[in-house]
Amino acid sequence: MEIKSSLHQLKEKFKGNTFAPAFNAFHTFLYTPNDVTKGGTHIKVADDLKRTMNMVILSLVPCLLFGIFNTGYQHFAAVDAANGIIREASFLGNFITWENFLLGSTKVLPLVIVSYVVGLTVEFIFAVIKGHEVEEGYLVTGMLVPLIVPVDLPLWMLTVAVIFGVIIGKEIFGGTGMNILNPALTIRAFLFFAYPTWMSGDKVWVHGAVERTGTAEAISGETILGSYAQNQEIIYSLSDMFIGFIPGSVGETSKILIILGALFLIFTKIGSWRIMLSTIAGALFMGLIFNQVVDLGWITETSNFYGLMSVPFWEHLLIGSILFGAVFMATDPVTAAQTLKGKWIYGFLIGFISIMIRVFNPGYPEGVFLAILLMNVFAPTIDHYVIESNVKKRLNRIKLKTA
Amino acid sequence: MALLSKRDSKLILDPLSDNNPITIQVLGICSALAITAELEASVVMSIAVLFVMGTGNVVISLIRNIVPSRIRIIVQLIVIATLVVIVDLVLKAYAYELSKTLSVFVGLIITNCIIMGRFEAFALGNAPWRSFLDGIGNALGYALILVIVGFFRELLGSGTLWGYPVFGDAIDMTGLYALGYENNGFMLLSPMALIVVGIIIWIQRSKSTHLIED
């Protein structure tokens, strides 16, 4: 007997069982079930929720792989720097190396595994309690979470945060498709406010920097944003920033891979190009305003904000996680605005507020996640007013006709 | 013979469960968020509210027939203000450190919607003894939630209970801290208090399903 039909028989056997949803989740993950709808007309399309989710995961895989190598590379580069050796990053020379991969995977893969195991366990428990099918929403969240945390984050903290994020961020609203806040960002926000010493500062972004603090082998883990906030010299070149040879959260550093992911999402019509574009536009606009403020001489070098305000507006896209947020977080179809005009407003404000928080509050290492969460909350309001204005426009049209 | 008649004991017991001022009526949330970072502060706040509500309800009930209805709100405010000042002075005299932690929130008992709510809804129309029981009952219902929230926030946020370390010393890295445990700073922020109250409401409604509105 084939696996497919024997799985079907197993399913029939355990129908109505408490753990049927759990079984079904694994079943449909690999195979299309035998049951089909009966009667009526049904149009079947290939891109169901599961396929959509898998496409997003595919677009994230390059970032994950790069993050693994980068974790190793940043660690060894920082160790070298502490010994007075300045490394010149070269992709095949000292980046794609066995030792980078080995160190990176021992640090990053546990994050991925913990994220998935804990998150899916919570999902399964809720599915069994509620007696509905397990939803696919966590497949993407589980992949996003390890990419947006610092590499040295203790695993138990991630566990607590994932449980919190999945329950409070998603399940209490009714599960996938009903949540107001992006679950992955809820998890990051929880981590940030609960354990700020592990989520910000100049140590956590490079593996080993925390445990070596105060010893003779101390290494630095400062990010570019951190250096700018303290008006320090930046040691990374623009091409380093673009390719991603810089410290930061695991998956956010490589801008080129994020852009490739974005093109993939736009090509497969999964991510909204409107949101991506308007987020970037908003960020550039805010950056331009700050540049103007500096150019007009309204603030001087003595100001706390001078460092970040004088960053050329386009360079804001290369540092921090604004691109990653714009492509993978802001476009979450559940929490984003739904109307076309609303998407432009929603994205623009995300970019605008992100850069504003980044510049005005260097205490927050990155404002992008806060900006997206804030706009998640406002998305329904934006949609409401877009629809209202449409209704008004059409009513006026009727009036004109009848008048 | 029972201490209280069935009708009277309902006045005490209802606010503890199915008619809880915080989780069902969603009143008095502000103070529940503001002062519950420590268990001790929660308990002292609860006692203060217990005193103000018990006494206040009796006073209002006693004068309910002689106060003209158009100025009743002012009279109620004066009664609460008097009682709150008494509490504030007692705290300053006998528990100065604590009164500093509670700071403005003792004074702000006056704005606690539960108190005005009970004056209006109950004491104005009932005899002193029943009003007293109603005040005590509602204050206890308030206290119950405050203590639960305060317990979890102090335990998880500071790793202490009533000021005594539970998980070991965070600075000397003993006990759980030696294993890498860290206090959850989010617990000390007010949003987390709101979430804890929300979780209590969630648990309560899933236990007694008749409370769920459609």
C-alpha cells in the first residue's frame, strides 16, 4: 500500500480523537488529503495558505544561511580586531569558510529549533483544546524569530518569549488571520522590554562578546547604529553594509539578499510591493528632513542626535533592520492595511516613524519593530477611513447624476 | 445561626467572583496597573481602599436621606477626600517608606471609580449595615485581583516576594541566577500588569462560561 492511502486510513481511524488536529497538521504538511469538497462549484487554486507560507520561508532561507556564516565571521573578525589585526572581508576568502559555518550553525540552529519546537507546541496545544485544525501561521513566524534576535540570546529567554508571543500575540485573538499584532515582532518586543541587557547595547550582537566582557580577551560587538549614536567613526565600508559583513541581528545584515527575497515575494505576488516601496519612501523622507536640519545648521556637533541625523538619508536603508522590516514584517498580510491606498499610507508611516525613533531615541537600538507594531494597531483605522472616503466619493457621484 | 443571612453574604461573596469590580466591571484599572509592581504596595493599597469603601459606604448611607440629590456628588467627594486624607496621614506617620512608594496613588484613591460607583449604585439606596457589607465585599474583590497581580509581578519582575529574595541573589549570582536566570523587566512595566489582568479575566471567563457575552 502507498504511504498516502495508508495515511488516509489512519486518519479515518482516528477521526474525532482529541489529537486528530495534531495528526492532520503533519498529514497535510506533506500530502494533499483525500477528502474533497462535494457539490457546488469550487475553484481550486494552487496557492493555499501552506504554499504561501512556504514561499515566504524560501525567500528567508538565503538570509538564514548568510546569518550562519556571518555569525562565525563577525566572531572571528572581532577576535582578530581585539588582537590588532584588521580584517578585509572577502566573500570567498574569509567569509564562506568551514570554521565560520561550524561556529555559526552551533549558535543559529538552536535558535531556529527552539523557535519552531516551542511555537508549534503551543499551536498544537491550542488546536487540540479548541478542536480545530493546526494553522500554518507559525511556519513563517518561527523562521522570522531567529533572524531578528541577537545571536547570543539565551535559549530559555527565547522559549519564554515565543510562548508569550504566540499566546498573547495570536491565539487569544483567535489564531492565524485574526491577530492584530505581528507575532514575530511581539516576541521581539517582549524580549526587548523583558531582557533589555540581552537585546541592546554594544555586546550582544557578536557571539562571545558578552561572556568575554572584563577578561583579557574582551571583544567588541558594536553595531553601526550604536557607533553613529555615540558619534563614533564607522569602520565598515558601504559595500560591507550592502553585502552584510556587519554585526547585527542574525538575518538582517545582508541587504542584497533581503532585496533578492523581496523580488521573489513580489514576483510570486505574495508580498505587497506597495508596502515595501512606501516604507522605503517614508524612511528616505524622514532621513531627508533630518539631513536638512543638519544642513541648515539647526543642530551642531555637540548635539546627541548629530551622529544619526547627519547620516546621508539613503544610508539609513543600509544600516539597521529597516529593509528587513519593510520586506518581511510590514508586508504580513494579516496585520497590514488591506486597502490599496491604505497600504501606501501604512507603509509610509512605518518608514517615517522607524527613522524618527532611530534618531531621537538611540536607547532603542532599532525603532523599526516598534514602528511596525504601532502601525499594525493603526492599520484597521487607516482602512476604515480609506473605505469611508471611497463611499463618500461614490455618494457624491450619485448626487451629481441625479442633480 | 449563620453570621450573615443569605442575602447579606451574597453582598460579600459576589464581588469576589461573578461581579468582581476589576475583572467583570473593569473599574479601578488605573491603580491596579500603577501600584502592583510590589506585593507589599498592593496589600497596603487594598487595605486603604477597604477602609475608605467600608467607612464611606456607611457614611453615605447614613446621610442618604438628608442630602439633596443635585449636590450628592460633591458630598460624596468630600467624604472620600476626608477618608483618603486620614489614610494618607496614617501611612506617613507609621509607614513612611511605603507611603513614598505609593506616592500619589493613595491620594488618587479619590478617583478610584469603584468607590464612587458603589456610593452611587448602592449606598444611596440601602441601609448602613448592608452598605457596609457591600463596601467590604467590593473592596475585597478589588484586593483579590491586586494581590494576585502584585504577586506575579513582584515574583517574576524582581524575583522577590514582600521584599524577600525567592530565587536567590541577583547581584551575588546565587540560586537560580547562577544558572543564568534573569528577572523579567517587562513585568515591572504597566503594560504587563494590563496583560496579567487580561489573563485573569480570560481564566475567569473560561471557568464560568455564563459570564461570556456574545
